[in-house]
Amino acid sequence: MTDLATYSRSGPFGTIVMDDGKANVMSLAMLNALHAAFDAAERDRVVAVLKARGRHFSGGFDLNVFARGSAEQQYLMVKAGAELALRILSFPNPVVAACQGNAFPMGAFLIMSCDHRIAAEGDYRIGMNEVAIGLTVPRFAIEIARQRLTPAYFSRVVVTAEMFGPVEATAAGFFDRVVPAGELEARAEEAARALATLDMAAHAATKARARGAVIRTIRDMI
């Protein structure tokens, strides 16, 4: 684990914080750091809270890799992102997302993969803007969006790259609720403590049953 993503435990939940000092870009190094942090949360068998520091939750995949990286570098980065999203989608314990700022792909994919998603009020955007910047949306991301976004918003998000503020993003299905910015951390911890009272074996089995089809589909894509 590196300083790009840190993990700390507080009783029944563990907090994973992204902080690269900039936009929390999903480089291969950041993705590997997040995998290591989720390793620790899984070993501790805790509810995981995923959050970020700074103005951005995440600026998405590292565009420099798409622009100037080799085909292998691009493949490894996207593969690590797909594996992380799949890991969160199928994580044995609940995962809470606490979003305080802009969440571009891959950040939006991670939020959609979490079980309970809380957004802070504020002037920021979340979405999947690939087709606006000349990229094709990854197949794994389309499947995650298909099972989390509302039908009325799915095409607007995936095909026409609309970005939304936190209130409309909640209506679209990116978030479950919006809270005052100053309350985000407390509400995320409150949600984590409540989720920690679940029977984790039943939670894991039900999650696998409810999401089995999309989990298998994404595994095949990877």
C-alpha cells in the first residue's frame, strides 16, 4: 500500500482514502494502491468506506496513458480498473462511497460499484464522458452502469456523455442520497456502522445472487 490510497480501521468499518495531491487520477499505481487497501479491509472483515481528499473524488483513468502510453500500458491500466470495480461490486462486506467532488470515469465506475453511495452537496459533476473526449466506453463500465443507473438516464450517461451535479446524479442512480458537505464524513460513518450490523454471510450470499449475472459477464470481459 502507498500514500496514494491509505487504509485505517475504526471498529466495525475501515476507511480507504484516495489522495494523490491532485485529481486522484486512476493511474495503475493508484489502482494497485486501492487493491492493497481493499486487501486490508477484506482481511479485517470490515465494512469499507471509500472516500477521497481534495476537490476531486477522481479525475478518472490517466489520460496521459491513453494519449502517449503503449498498448500494453493502456491494457494494464484498464484491466486493473475493471478488476477493482468487479472487486467492489462483489466485495464480501458492504462498501460505502462518500463523494465530495468531481467523479469522472473511472471514479464514477467505482462509485456505482459500491453498495451505499452518499454525495456531498456542491458544485461538481459525475458521469461517463468518454465519447465527449474521443474514447469508447469500456464494456465492463457499460454493464455496471446498466445495473445501477435508471433506464431513463442510462443512454444519456453512456451514449451521450451527459454529466450531472449531485442532486440529478442521485435521480440518475449514481448516488443513493445527498447530504450537506459538512456532514459527509459523519453520514458515511453512520451508514457504515448501520451496515456492520448485517449478517455478513447472508449479505455476501445475497449480493452474489443479486449481482451474479453481471459479475460473471464482467469476469468474462476481463
